Amino acid sequence: MNQTAAQLLSTSYPDEFTPGAQSAVSTCLRILPEERVTLIADRSTEVIAASLARQLAARGCEWNAFLLEDLASRPLVDMPEAVLADMENSQVSIFAVQVQPNELHSRMQMTDVVNRRHMRHAHMVNITPEVMCQGMRADFDLVDRLSQQVLDRVRRARRIRATTTAGTDITAEMNPGYKWFKTSGIISPEKWGNLPGGECFTAPGEVNGTFVVDGVVGDWLCARYGLLAEAPLTIEIAGNRIVRCASQNKQLESDFWAYTHTDENSDRVGEFAIGTNLGIERVIGNILQDEKFPGIHIAFGNPYGEHTGAPWTSGTHIDVVGLGFNIWLESESGEEQIMREGRFLIAA
């Protein structure tokens, strides 16, 4: 245990964090006493990290902790070498950090190690006390069962259509060469996952139509703009790329357009996902939790090709979340509606 780990163990935190921290360490990551763990946090999440540290100590495992500001200035240009070196000797890593603009590259350096070493990795980007007391308290075994039901169906689907009363009407053609994954909160070496978990995702073959973002947008725009119910962002998609976007909030419109035109594939739909966390009752303006809200979210940019099989890449990745979905799956056996007005029609 390094000095930062010892420091976290002496840091007090609200009792309300304990159930979420227990879920992360014991249920989601299932850390064993003989394993080694790297815990990465920052000053903004130090108290949350303290609750995770206490659970790691209770498991009896070997672990080190790092606070990013102790190692480098923010925004990070690169993930600090001390963090990456420690991960090389760990089976499990936890990243509980409030991200800043233009830090995606450093996070990708970290997940490159995770992917290469097949680590169990909990990605708790922008974790907050509210998320610790809401989404992290979900019954992740129940979420996992529902996610498996969804996964079994979407893997057979050739086409998925989704609509909302706000105006979303999109059709996603599936590519049989791309893989679907569930990140239900139960994390395995096969695919690192966000916590709180609860989604099934793939890289789509092609998406066309209109997506109305009346929930939230991702990355650093989420913290800046929060809930979008009063000024939704409408995105027109053709041939899997953004052709136009519009919002009453012109600064949001401008920032989103700039973000999704960072590189040649930043405007390309790289992720198509269905949220499955039944413990989340509403969006709260935090993409870490809100993308798990039951319904559809898509992301533009990086398709996580190392997992999905998509052969292209991007240096950016931004999620967009809508509300109140109707979802139909079309397969060789016919059409099945799995969600009506935001409620699943299939049981866990």
C-alpha cells in the first residue's frame, strides 16, 4: 500500500456511500483477497475514493492509490507513468475521476493497458455523491439478468428502430460482423465497464434518421449543459454521419458541432446502445449514470473497435441520451417490440 492509499484510509466519508462502494468492489468487480488493484482518483473525487479504499482494505487485497493532481497538471496530456506502471502489475483497476476537456487521450492510454492485459476495470468517470447514492445502489444481479435478455435479442436483430414523442425516429442497420456486449455492472476481463453499469452496446452498421437529445450529452459538455429537456438538441443523421444539428441553445449547438468535427470520424455513429439499469428512475445530468437509463443512447466517434470489431477509429467519443423510447427489433423471425414509452416489455 502506497502513501496515497494510506491517506485515503484516514479520510472520512458519508455513510451513504458505503452500499455503492460495496457494490463496486464486491458485486461488480468481485475482487479477491489474492488480487492486486490500482485505484485512480483526483481531488474532486477524493471522498468517494476513500469509500472505495475502505472496501478494498476490507477485502484484504494488495492495492495502491493515485490522485492525479499529485502526479501531473490538469487537463492531463498523458496518463502519468506511475499510474500506468502500477496497472502493469494489477488484475483490477478503478478510475474514479472528474474529467476535464481534452483528456480523452490520457484515458485511452489507460484503457489500452486494460485491454492488453485483460484487466477487470471499473470506469467511474464523473462519479458524484448523487450517483453513489442512486445508480450505484442498483441490484446489479437483476440488471445483469435483464441485460442478458436484451443481449440475446439484439444479437439476432438485423435492424432496430426507435422513436420518442419528442421527435426521435431512427433506424439502425446492424452489421453481423460487429459484436454486441453487455456492461451490466458485473465486470469481467472480456470487457471493462462503466459503473454504474447497465447497457448493451455495439457499433452499428449504419444509422439514419433524427435523434432528439432531451436527456443529456456526454463528455465535458454534460457538466456544462446538464439536462436538456428545456432546450433539446436535434441531430439529423444520414449514412451514419451527422448532417446537421440544431438547438435553441446556440452555444450547445456550436460546442457539440465542434466536438463532433474534431477528426474525420468524430461525426460518425460509433456506438448504438440500450440502457438497462432498472435502479435509475430519472436522468440527473451526469452521463456516467444517465447513459444507463432505460432507453436508447448513441455515441459519435470511437467505436471501441478492439471489442466491437469496427475497423475504423476516432480520437473522440461523445454519447447522447434521449427519453421515453419505443424500441422494435427486426430479425429473421419477425418484429418484436421490447420497450414502450421507456418501459421494458421483457422481464429480467
